[in-house]
Amino acid sequence: MAIQNEHRLRELLQISRDAWIPEDDRPEYWDETFMRLGRGYGFDPEAGQYPVNHGQLVMDLARLVAPLLDGARFSQVLPGDVDPEGEEHAPPSEGADKEARGRDTRYTLRLRHAGRRYSVTFHDFSDFFNINAVLALLNAALEPTGTPMRFFGFGDVVVVGPLRGVQQAMREGFIPGFSGAGIFEEWELEEIDAWSESGDTPESLVRQLEKGRRRVRAVFVV
């Protein structure tokens, strides 16, 4: 078995107890275990170009909760593009530097699923994925399905599971203590409007969900 007491971790993440568990003693990092169980996703936070295309990241993550978000359609309005939905163009934050405020830095990410349209808008002039916005969008779409599953960000790893289960996995050491340093410094977060909250404590997971819920708009669509 790759980790001690994997049955317990599967219980916390709501994975069938009858599911196959490897017999070998191959060592794994904690994130490799979550990925093997279909409850984790590792990514490079730096997209390497601006503006950043979030499409592949959104759809890769949506597959982790299949079939709950099957049929979901993602779209985005990149900085400088005309918004076909005609939503109000929010100005950059006051804390943004002069260079950023002198150009269009507005993104809008949208997900359509089960008769609803979810959207989140933010300003960013970096070449990093805004993982907070992506997870907020996906969690908003999961909420009406009735599932307890949610997405949580731990730096460059995303974990999927019920809130209480992931919190307890942290307390029991399945997820090691996380520094919470995240991708950006505090002053950068203020400037790029990233409203970040890294999963450094069980309590911060609650704040992740609350911040995301406040930022996503949901409307019924035909």
C-alpha cells in the first residue's frame, strides 16, 4: 500500500471502500496519492503568456467530478476582447499600478450548465492562472447538483472532496502542513484583484469557498 491507512483517506474523500488499493509499497508524495485516487490535480501556475487562456484548466478539473458537470460549456472574454454578453465593464482596482490601469486587464470566465450561467470577472495583468476564479466558477456550478464535492486550492495542487472530509484529511496528516505562501505576495494580490486564499489551514478552506461564492454571478438561461 502506498500510504498508511488508505482506507481512512478514501472514507474522508467519499471514495468507495471496495475500490482497488495497490498492494505495493511504492512511496508517493501526498499529491500523487490524491491524483491516483482521482481527487487531485497538479498544474503549473504560470501559463507563460498573457492573456491567459483558462479553458483547458477548467475542463480538466471538471472531469474530476464526472458526471456531475458533464455537458458544461466554458467560455471566456480575454483582456481587450469585446464581451458578446454585454456585461458591464468593471474598472481596474484602485490599487493597480499605473501600467495596469492604462490597459485592459479584465477577464470574464463563464460556465453554462443545467440551465444556469455562472460568471466571474477579475482584473489580472500577470501570466499566471487565476486559480481562485476557476475554482469559484466550478464550485458554483457544483452547488445546485446537491453533491458535497468541492474544489480546493493548495498552491499548485487542486484537491476535490467534501469540505469536512478535506479538512479532516489535513488534521490527520494526509495533507501535510501547507505554508500558504501561494503564488503571489500580498501586495501583488491587491494589485491584480486575485482575492487569493491558499489552503494552509482547515479554516482557510471555508474562506476559499466563501470568497468564491461572493464573486460568482449565477443566472438562469434558456
